[in-house]
Amino acid sequence: MSDDSRPTPSGARTAAVIPAAGRGVRLGPGAPKALRTLNGTPMLIHAVRAMAASRAVSLVVVVAPPDGAAEVKTLLDAHALPERTDFLVVPGGESRQESVRIGLDALPPGIDIVLVHDAARPLVPVDTVDAVIEAVRDGAPAVVPALPLADTVKQVEPAGAPGEPEPVVATPERARLRAVQTPQGFDRDTLVRAHETVTENVTDDASMVEQLGLQVVVVPGHEEAFKVTRPLDLVLAEAVLARRRLNDGF
């Protein structure tokens, strides 16, 4: 259920950009990953609904495969989406970074907070989305939701060939490490500047802001905001949806 303390649409100056132009090869052949279905509904639609569930988000920009913008627009039109939120579909680029920049270029004036969200994280709860937005509103130029690591992490020297043993170089202190999720939230001008000036060694949009020398902060993520990249993740996502239907009564 929503909570009345959340920002109202009248004060909303937040947009979400969802890059969904990738093929998702780790899920095997077939439709692009974002168009794979969960409970009969494409993952992309779940991700769009997750962003639009926040009353602060007034616009969702979906960056589609370069040759698939019309198909994605038809897909959005075919599914029930919140009337208070505007939706825009634009054709993407060859890389995720280029697609996010195209999404940024499509934003109208008046938007000062931008969320960048993976289409492959279809089940992020609205409380996580709102927490990211609030942290940007409180002055952080970049905000990422993240979780502590459950596993010990080893830094290794990569093997010369697949399957060969890899020497351990170090064991980082797990208490200082976090697994980063999305949506990542940004001051719009900061993210635009990052995309204009940072072109190499990019792992996510927040790392681009880090390379500008600005502070990125972490807020608590959620276990249901996991990324669907492997067939087993699809099974887990279906289980989460089934539990939600049971709990919500539909």
C-alpha cells in the first residue's frame, strides 16, 4: 500500500530513464531480455510500472532497441499504466551508455532529478524508488540503492583460459562492500555533465559521477530488486510475483 507521506504529483520533477535496448544473451536465444515475460507480462512493463508506482515520478522514458521503438510503444499502449505518469519511447544506441544519454536528451525542461533503472530489475519495490529520490532531493548528486554482500568476495588474477584455476590476490573486507542495484538517482545537470565528459571505464552511471570527483551515496536496497539475467532468476522472479499476489489478494 502507498503511504501518504510520499511526494505528490504536483511537486514532481523526477523522470525515470529505462535503457531496454540490450539483447540479454545470458538468458539464451529469443526475444530481447526486457521483453521476456513474467507471469505473462513483459519484464519491461513490470519495470515501467515499478518506476511509475512512485508518486514523485512524472515521466518514464523507455529507450528501446534501435529497430524496436514502434514495438515497444505498442507494448506500453497495450498494458494498463498509471494515468498520472507520462510515457515516452525513443530508439536507443549501440551501448547502454549511449542509450542512457539518448534518454537524457529526450527529457523535457523542468525535470531536475533523473532515475536510471535497469529493465532487468522488474520487481524493485516503490519504497526503494522513493528512498533514492528523497536522497537526491536532500542534496546528494548521485544515489545508489545497495545491499550488503552475503558471500565472501575474493579478488583473483583472471585465468588465461576459461575453466582454469585462478590465483587469489586478496580478500576484501566484506563489511565495506555493497552490491549495487537500480534505480540510481541523480541531479539532472550532474548526470548530463557526466555523460558529456566521461567516456571510458564505465560500469554504471554512478561510476561516471564518481569520475567527476563528486560524492555518490548509498541507500538501502531491497532483495526483490535483483537483476534477471539467468534462467534461474526468472524462476525466482515468478516466485516473488506469486507471493505478492497471495499477499495482495490478486
